[in-house]
Amino acid sequence: MQNPDTVASDLPDLVIGLIGAGGISQVHASAWKKLGAHVLVHSIDGAQELAERFDLEVVDSFEEVLERASIIDIVTPTPTHESIALAAIAAGKNIVCEKPLTLTAASSRAVFEAARAAGVQIYPAHVVRYTAPYEAAHRAITAGRLGRVAVARFHREASSPAIGTWFQDVALSGGVIMDLMLHDLDQARWICGEVVTVYAVQNPPTVDGVIAPFVSAHVTLTHEGGAISHVHATWAATGTKFKTGFSIAGTDGVISYSSLENSGLTLELQDADDEGLTIPTTQLRESPYLGEIREFTAAFNGGPAPRVNAEDGAVAVYLAEAAQRSLESGKVIVMSEFSTIEEKTA
């Protein structure tokens, strides 16, 4: 069997402007190269090293990238996303943007509206929607195999990126909720439906806008239809092994996944004939980063709309903002009222 990661795109003249050369740029660069793209990389730091590793072309000028590239891929720190996206939109370029789309829901919607007005497509790189266990869980739930979802739990833990970096400044990063938890806030909405209320706790608390480098947050969401989601994220000690998982209970069964406990997804249904659903972790599966970029590229070239769009990106940021407001106030945030608050203070 051929590894799908090695299959190149049949789309001609795919020229990518990769803006940024940090850690996440590596998986984006690898995916673009596997699609047969010529990748231009522009970054304040690290461009030459990235170019040598993935056979990219270093471009010193952002303006030159905008002139030559057909697609702009933004993999820079969060505070820069908005300005880079708006510049790319003004140049008429389609855009892939690493999550979060921007730092605030208001700016995310501004970018979305600017893109729509310019006839430009922009998609946030919510890679978890393309990660096999989560993708399969969504399919099973959408097909009704679990019945009505009652309670969902999502967890995510990673080695902290925040020690002495811009991640510790909540005004720049949004903290562990906007950064690490954003994936599972999006999953909760994708799987359980639109969010009605948000309540968040965090330990240790943020002090004077500075978040502790080792920190854990828990957010409880209620959804239209009555489902409840519990979302937990931790920036843990340096060197901590990345781990993630979920457990989703419905009226007809439970579906669960743990990156530590097993290599796939388990589905337990009442009166089911099958023994469950297993998705093995093997090199024969396509990288989720390649999967999302392949889907975005197809959409840019007239194909079907991808499973995540700019509106989803803006809503995920909005949920993270609501969680931050809950942390600050100690109160449950009612999303309909939170919208009114934002409009009044905008």
C-alpha cells in the first residue's frame, strides 16, 4: 500500500508563501512539499534553516512573497495573524492561517468580512478536525450511532511553551485557553452543537496579565439541545509527553479515545453486533496536517468547501474569550448576553 503522505498534488503552479519559520512551520512546509508545491519562506528568524531542511526558497521581502505566491500560509505568532492576513487579503491571495485565526473574535470577524468582500478564501488550521480519532468520532455521532450526546469530556496536555516567552503574556497569547485548549473548544462545538453557556476555572490564576508557565484550565460548556462538555488543558513541565483524548457519552453508547491508553478509537454501543471501531496509528494513514492542507487547496481551486471555515475560527476564538471573561469574573457567561456586551463595548 502506498503511503498517502507521499502522493503529490496534480495541481499545477502551486506557489506557497509561508510566513514564519517556527515549530509549526515544519509540518506545514512538509505538507506543501508533499503536494508538489514550490514554497517561498519569509521570516524574521529561522528561514534559512527551514529552507535547507525542506528545500524551500528564502524570500527576504514580504512584498515579494505577496507578489509571487498563489496562497499565503500564516504560521507566525498569534498577535501578527491579523495584520498579515489583511495584507494578504488586500493583495487578493487565498490564505491558510494557523490557529487561532486572530487574537480576538472581533478581529477574526473583521478578517473574515474583509476576505468575503475581496472574494478571498481564508481557512484556520484547526488540525484536530483532521486527526483520525476525532474525525471518526464526529462521523459516528453525526450518523446517530450514539443517539443524542449527553456529556463529552476532552483533555489535552503538553510541555509548556511559556517559560520566558510571549506565551506568558495573556494579552499576546490568550494563555493556555486560547492556545492549547482552542482545539477542544472547537471540537466540543463541532460535536455537541452551538454553545449556550461557558464557565472556566484556572490554577494557578493569571496575575497582572502574566500566566504561569505551568498551568491548568478547565472549561464547562452547555450546548443547545442539553449536552454538557468538560474541556481540560494543561501546560505541563518541560519535557512532558503530549497527550490528548476524549470520552463522549450519548443515549445509545459511548465513544472514547486516549493517546496514552490505546492506539485507536473505541465505540461501545448497546445491542451492537460489532466489537467497536478501531483506527490504528500507522504510517499508512495520511498526516492530519497534509489532510487539512490538501482539503484547503482543493477548495481554493474550486473544490468542495472544507470542514472548517473562517466562521468556525472566529467562533472558537469567541468561546476562548468567553472563558477568559469567566475566569476574570468568576461567573457563568451566557453567550447571548456576552454577544450584547461585546457589541456595546466595541
